[in-house]
Amino acid sequence: MQNLLSELKAIVGSAHVLTEGDLSAWTQDWRKRTSGKALAVVRPACTDEVARVVKACAEFLTQHPDSGLSVVPQGGNTGLVVGSTPDESGRQIVLSLQRLNAVRNIDAANLTMTVEAGCILQTVQEQAQAAGFWFPLSLAAEGSCTIGGNLGTNAGGTQVLRFGNTRDLCLGLEVVTPQGEVWQGLSGLRKDNTGYDLKNLYIGAEGTLGIITAATLKLYPSPKAQLTAWAAVPSMEAAVRLLGMAHQHLGASLTGFELMGQFALSLVAKHFSNLRVPLYRSNAFCVLLENADAESEAHARAQLEGLLEAALEAGCVTDAVVAENLTQAQSLWQIRESIPLAQAQEGLNIKHDISVPVSAMATFVAGTDALLAQAIPHVRLVNFGHLGDGNLHYNVQAPEGQDAAVFLREQEVHVNRIVFDAVQAHGGSISAEHGVGSLKVDHLTHYKSPVALHTMRAIKQALDPQNLLNPGRVVRLRR
């Protein structure tokens, strides 16, 4: 494959085709569960270079069909389902898009911004704010994840309740196909009924159908005020009732409704003692609410306090605090965002990113908690997530004192089957916002309709007949 590597160096420059030294930043997944081996890490600087790299790889694979060559697109490498790191074959090109990081345009009249796939999410947020607008996608990895990765996995985060997943925030794409051609779909139109919606085919496909190189994103007017409240609730049923009341009292101003279980918060208190976690010791759950108001801070505060007073009277909240300033609000959100880090400090764990209808949430949690407790005495459940849109990170920690690596190795298959069966029984999905990657691809045969899987494979076969892009992720094809 040396001739191919020489060709790739001619396209992007020798300094940006990495084959030696420590490549773990690209070859190891964020959770450090797996580590692969890349033929090379290739770092193009523009869409044209991406297209030429893919075309060179496609032509090489045509000439050498038994080479096993494939391309793994990668953004910030912050994914949680091992979907953007190479396997151990040493025959995969990691195509890093981090150098494609320009904000190409902000169209104030159209309320859009066009950015390249390697733009860090936090940079997009800041650039929108500097122009007087709001880009509402927000998640814990926003300081390192990229827009391309967000689109590739259809990422969710804390604002989905009002604004939807990344898919709902995107109006157009620029995509390099598996043949090395470029589809220019960056129109920024909100209405375009001229055929199949190609944009939504690529979003959520995890780089298996094409490589997203740029996107036109929706912008929103900046709210006049954003207020945060922290409420203690005695049960999941009470949290669901509080959500219903929040919809009624706040309407479209309700932009965040995050649920955090008592044990999850205790891990934050244990591993991040500098963070003061309020009201969690005597309550099963705490809820973080955000009210983004278009009128004024006084109006937002009156709305939020009215909601909490009504919830206290109804008995679905036992106590609550409203952040008095931005610093207090940021501290409360930091607690929520520290849960995954605290869980990592506690040891390896079995992660789940599931969704069920909000109306079924209490029944799902109670029933699945009981099944896991019966199967694994003293198991610890780290339950938190985006209750507002029915998405929980229903994670399973080893019993205290048990070796976490052994627990993961011996119990993961059994635990996944218990949780996923319960999700299916409640009409849910085994992947809400993290994607499928390689971790969940085999589970889809049990929990996805055969008709849906057949259609997905047909689309993959039609668009990428060489199986060049990210093989073994989302769907499996034979070469």
C-alpha cells in the first residue's frame, strides 16, 4: 500500500499523513475500551482534498479488492459507541476532519451559519453569540466534539426538548461520496420539495454513506434571559408530573429538563468534592430545569417561581432552588455534566443510551431496576439524562468492591439483554443520541425490524458498493 500512501501525501502533504509515533489520539476510543491500528491518519485541509483522498482510496480498492482497505471518518473522536476509530487490521485509513474548521458564512437575514465539519461545537456556539444569535446544541463534550461528528451521530444534548436533535438544526450539507464526488447541498432553504431528502440520509449515518465536510445550521435570536432551577423530587413518577407542569407553565420557554438519580449525584459529590451538590441526600432524584425567556429576566423568574410553587403544592417537588446569577447556574450545570466523569472515576461501567416514551418512563425504570437487582445483588445504577425528551443514560456500575473490569467482561452481555429487552417492551430505542457504531451494530438484529434492516443494507449497498466508508458500523455488509 506504499503507492497509495505516497499518493495521499501528494494530496494533503507529507506532514499530514501520519504513520508512525503515538497515534492513540486517533486510534483509541474516548472511553478507552478499544484501541485499533491505522494504516495511516490522513488530515486533509479542505473539501477538495477530502474528495481526492476518498477517490484515491476507492480506485485503489477497485484495483486491489482483496486489500481490505477502508476509510474511517473522524471528527473530535469523542463518540461513545466505537464508531470512529480503526479496527486492529492495520488496513484502515483514519480520515481526520479537524483541519476543516472554518466558519464560512453567517447569514443574519436567513438566520443561518455555514461551518466546516471540523469546527468544534463550542466555537460554533461562540461565533453565533458574537453575531448576536444563539446556536442551541449543547452537550458535555462541546469543548472537543465537532459539528461533523454531531451530524454523523445526530447528537442530542440538553436542548433537544425545545430545538430537537442535530438533525433538526441543520438545513443543508456538503458531502463527499464514497466515489470521491462532492454533493453541494448547502442551500440553507427551509423549503425544498425537489426529491429525496438526501441531507437526512447522511445525518445519523455515522460516516457510512458519505463524509460530511460542511453544514448550514439554523440560528435563533438570543433569549433575553436564561434561568436555571434545581428541584428535588421524591420519585420518577413525580419527575414526570413535574415535566408536565413545566410544559404547561413555561411552554416554549422550557429549554432543558435534566434528571439525575441520587446515586449518580453521590458519585459527583464523592469524586468532585469542590462541587456542592444540593438537595440530593434525601431524594430519589433531582431535576435541572432551564427557562429561556424572550421577554425579560423578571418575566422568566416569575414563570419559574410560579411553576415551582405549584409543584411544591402538588407534592411532586420537595424542595428547590433558583440560580441567582450566571455563576450559580453554571455551577448547577457543571454538576450535571460531571456525572459521566465521576462514573469513569468510579470504574469501568456498562453504558446505555436509551429512549422510551415519557409516559412509560416510571414503569420502565422501576421494572428494570428490579430485574437488575435480582440478577446482580448490590448492583449500582447510575441513572441520569434528558427526561424532557425521553432519553436516559441508564448506566450500570459493578457492586462496590467488585473488580470493574471483571464485572464488565462477565456481565455486559447479560445486562444489555435485560435492559434492551425492557426498552423494547416499553416501545423504546436502544440508541437515543450516541449512535450505533460497532458496539451496538449486532444488537440491531434483535431490536430493529427486519424490514428496516433490509432497507438500511440496501441503501448502504447502493451508495457504497465497495463498503469503503466505515464498514461494520450501523450495518454490516459482506465485501
